[in-house]
Amino acid sequence: MSSPVLDFSKVSVVRGGTRILDQVNWVVLPDERWVILGPNGAGKTTLLQIAAAAMHPTSGVATLLGERLGKSDVFDIKPRIGLASSAMAKRIPADEVVLDVVLTAAYAVTGRWNEVYEDVDVNRARRVLAEWKLSAFDDRRFGTLSDGEQKRVQIARAVMADPEVLLLDEPAASLDLGSREELLQLLGGFASNPKSPAMVMVTHHVEEIPPGFSHVLLLAGGAVTAAGPIGEVLTSENLTATFGLPIELTSSDGRFTARAA
């Protein structure tokens, strides 16, 4: 059996007397693609921040890629993790050209300065851009792109460094229907490739779960309400318990729809 890329044992986070995460147990294997689903304030983004080595738990043990947080140098862990999030997007200079947005991931920096890149780095950046249908945008300024295009650039940047785990924080948020479906199609194809790294995606909506994702973690009030294979765990009953509202779930061709029952 492969070693976990993420292994959380009784992980809790308390801030200002508020318990944001409560005794979370969670294991992610290299060939798994997880979606974290839950209402606002459930602790989804906090859980992802710990997985990205951007936050330490208040208690419990979080092991990332075999390294225990608090016992290892996070600067050795972070380059092995790909992260695409709105917080990361805010750090990208608006006037940076798209090719450089992706290329600078090789040095884990935002904003090209005096780094020296070899042809192999430039070629990889162009190849990654092509994989995410961005070849036509490599000389465009990041700030001139649409939301959907910026989301794909963020993911391309996260993939550039060939991470061992890819973390996506609400990648389809704010997108129109066409942009969302294009992104989910690309994510589904990436998830279905056995050479792709482990993936974890946070979302609020079952409609945003790409095909090819294998597992789901349901959170409510900082606690896990259910976790495991998506075909077993993503049910009307579990969604009802998670969101505190009678929910009816339907599925077709690997995609899901939910509404109030």
C-alpha cells in the first residue's frame, strides 16, 4: 500500500476561543482525488491551509508527504505541494505576463525578477499552458484575463512544479456556466490521468465536482460528518446531515445535482 500524501489525526484548530476544526481524522493516498464539501464556515479552507503547510493545527497531528507539521521545515514541504486559491491569485502582479506567472512557480515566487530559467523550464511552462488551453494567452497580462482564464492560469502554475499533491480552493467559484464547464472538463481529464498527483478540491456545490474524483469529505461545524469513496458517501442522507436541510441528490454520467427536498 502506498504511503499517504496527507494524514491527519485528531486535527483541531481553535482561534479566539472558536473551534474551527474539531478532531478531524483524514487520510489521502497518492492515487485519490478528494472533494471537500460543506456549508460556509464549515472549516473547509482551514483544512486546506493545513494541507498546504500554511497553518499549523492547535492540536492533533498533521503529516504532509511523510513530514509532520511542527517537526519539519515547511520550506522543504511547500515546494512539493501545488496550490491554487484566491489568496494565491492576489499575490500575482496584474501586469505579469501569463508565461511568467506559470514559469515563476519553478522558483516558488510570484513576480519575475532576476531569476534565470533554462530552456527546459520555459518548454515545460508552455506545455502546461497548452494542457490547460492557455497557449494563446502566454503573452497576455494576468490582470486582463477573465475569471475563468485566471483560474486556469492559477492551476497551470500549481501544476508547473510537478507537485505530489494538488490543492484547489473553490476553482469554479464566480465562473459563468460555460467557463465552469470548460474548467470541470479539464479538471476531470487531469484527475483521470493515473500520472497526475493526488488532488484535493474545496467546493460549496456538488455541481462543481469534476468527473473522475474518487472520494469526498463532508464537513459541518468543523467536524467530519462523513468521508470515503464518493459513490458510497455522497448521498442525500449525508448531505442532509451536513447542510442541516433536507437535500435530494441526483447523479448522471459522473456529475451531481442537489436541491432542497
